[in-house]
Amino acid sequence: MESPTLLLLEHDRLQTYKEGVLTESSASELKTITSGALIPLSLLDIHTIKLSDRLSDEDMRIQVEIRMFEEGNLNSDEEYTIDFIRHSISNDSDALVEAFALSHTKANDYFQEVLSKTSTIDRIIPGFMVYSALYPALSPKNDLFIYWGEEEAYAAIYQEGRYIAHRSIETLTSIAVETGFELSKLKQILQTKGVIEENYLPEELNKFILIQERIAKNIERIVHTINHKRGLFGLSGIDNCYLDFEGKTIVGLENVFNAYGISDLTLLPLEREESAPHDIHRVLCAEYFATSDTRFNLSPYSRKAPWYTRESGKFLSIVGGALLIMLIASGTVGWMSANEQARTEELTAQLETLKKETAQLSEILKKNTTQLKEQQGKNHTIREDIALYHGAEETALLIDDIHFQRQHFLTDTTAELGKYRLGAQMIEQNSSKEMNIHVVADYRKRDDIAKLMSGLYERGYQNVETHEIKLDNNNTTYNSLVKVTR
């Protein structure tokens, strides 16, 4: 079977991938070949939430978008492309959902150079997803993939061949700055001497200490993520660690893992015999885009349908057909005019016949004109009905939104009351913006009224105030009227 061809896009580079080989793209390929690109994790807004595992993908997508704007710190004035990865959790009716949002402003800035050459990027994903392309060539086990690149670095955890988590780490460029090495020199040291003290001369021990500290710090982050996922996914351990580091490994890295409790780890470099070391990661990314059928996609630059299938294309086809008919008619009239003199006598003889036929056609035209006006009247009535329907639909949506805000208001209030076990003689909600709460508390829990107000402030309400706190019921009960403004 012929290997798929695709465009691999970076923020400043376009390459064509076919049969394991990357070449510079031609202008003709930009318009026809499917394209894919990676987006750095630093440009994404990432939020993890729990939702019912019984939700359909479409219902979950709606919930994810709502929660991302409510909890994920997204700017309501910006446009985002949002997608998610759904993880089912053992012995739990909820699903763990990793949600990702890509700001269109950040995407435009990052891909500015390639967008000047092509307006389409069919798929955009974070880099940790590409390692699924290695299965089933790899035996599905509990695998850890570490990509250490110059501009991005991360670890990805796969459980039995299925992605479950990732963790950002320091890039090689950042480590080079922290340790004072040139980037090329740092790569050479990691690949030849690594983090084994015996590989360094006595006068090089300071270099060893600097490198070991930075590497160990990042491995600690990765191990923390592994331990966090043990309980959620029943992760028994890590069988293999694959290092995506230009076909090389970092000498002694398994000893660092062992120091943090990950023992018996098999450390293997990701290699491609047919690819140059600096192209191995790009080739892996291209293989993922060429073979993966996952629907996850953060691209706001989707490919447009062929012009003739769009409404504008259909309109242009109709207009073009009309113009063609007009041109043909004009040519016919010109030809008839050129021969008019020769046919004058013949046309004179036929004039009376044509008058009779014209009268019949005039009657037909009048009838058709009347039918057209009737149809136009019906169309006008239908458009008015549609406008009324849209108005009713918008009003219903507005009412639903107000109801949701009032319900959310009440839920926040009762949650805070319950947290401090406070009672309420009255909860008066004037609108979706204001609420009066008559709080009743035991005389020993007066401070909890202040905590209740502080908790409502933390939930994002603009103003929470009380004018006075009264002591009633033989000095055993405090009463306070708390006013909350959304």
C-alpha cells in the first residue's frame, strides 16, 4: 500500500513527508496535501475536570467549553478552539477530562510565517500525542516517553499503549542557559558523559553538579506525575522509558529515576535508521499525522470545501450560466442582424402570424406574472414567520441563561452555608445579580459568618456585606443579614 503524503508544518517551516522521507514543500503541494502541525504546550490553556462518564461526546464537548470559560481562565473577549481527551477511571462513574484551548491570537502569531504561504492547517495537536503512532510496532506496556528538544520538552505516560498523562519539563535551551553551556556542547556532554560522576575529570566536577541538578529536577517532576496517576488509573509502574533525543540516550539517566523510586527501568533511545538524528522527531510527528484517525484537533484553519459546493460557488455557477446564455443570445442576434436584409421579404410575410403568437405569449406572461407575485407574497409571509421563530428562540436562550445564573448563585450560597454549618432563616433572591441571606449562627460560631462572606468573595462575587450582627435568644444566637451582589 502506498504511503500517505502530507505536509508537516512548523511555525517557520513547511516540509513534505512521503515514505519516511522529509523534503522541502513546493508551492503546488500547499493547496492539495493534508497538513498537520504541533503546538507548544506553553501556548495552550490546559484544565483537568471531572464529568459524568455517561455523557455523550457532544454533550461532554458542550460541558467542557462551559467549564473552560468558567474555571480555565479563558478570556471572554478572545476566540478559542477547544478540544479534550476523555479518560475513563477504574471503579468510578466519572471521567477525567483533559481540556485544551488554543487562542486564535496566539495561533496567528506562532504560525504567522507559514500562514503567509498557506491558509490551511488541517490538524494541530500537542506533541505528546504523537507517540501513539509507535503502537502496535511497540508491545503495549506501561511506557514513558521523554522528548528533550531545543524549543520544547515534555514527558508522556502511556498505559498499555494508551495515553494517560503528560508533564512539561525544561527545554535543552533553558538547561544550557542555567548551566552556562553552549547548546551543542550540552548535547554532547549528555550523550557521552551524562549524569555519571565517574565520567568526569576532577576539574569537571562542577560541570557534573550543574548538569545533574537540572536533570534531577526535571526527573523529579516526571516521577511526581507518575505517582499521581497511580491511584487514578491503577498504574502499576513503568516498564520502559523511551528517550526522544536525536536517536541518543542520556548516560546514567536510569540511575536518577532509581533515586526517585522508579527502579528496574529499561531506558531506550527512539531511533530511525533511515532518518538523520535531527529529523527523527519530525519523522515521528509526520507518521502520526499520516496514520492517526483521532478526531482531536485544535486547528482554527480548517480546509474550505470546494468552491462549487459552497453557496457562493453555486451562486457564481448560476450567474455564469446566465451570462453564458446572454452571450449566446447576443451572438444569435448579431447573426440574425447580419442576414436581416436578405430575409426582409420573408419576415414581412410571417409578421401577421407572429402577431397572433405574440398575443398568446402575452397572455401566458401575464398569468406567470400573477403567479410570481402570489409566490413572492407567500415567501414574505414565511420569512416573517422565520424571523418570529428566531426571536422566540433567542428569548428562550436568554431565559435559560438567567435561570442558570440564579441557580448557580443559590448553589454557591448553600455550599458555603453547608461548609460552615450555618443556618438561614431566609434566602431572598431579587434577581440573578443580588441575594439577601438571613444567617443564623450559634454564639460560638460568630466568626463563621465572616468566613461565609470570605468564601463568597473567593467564588467571584463582586460585593458581600452585612450591616450588623445581632445577638438574640437570650444571648445564644447571632443573626445577620448578609447582602451578596454578583
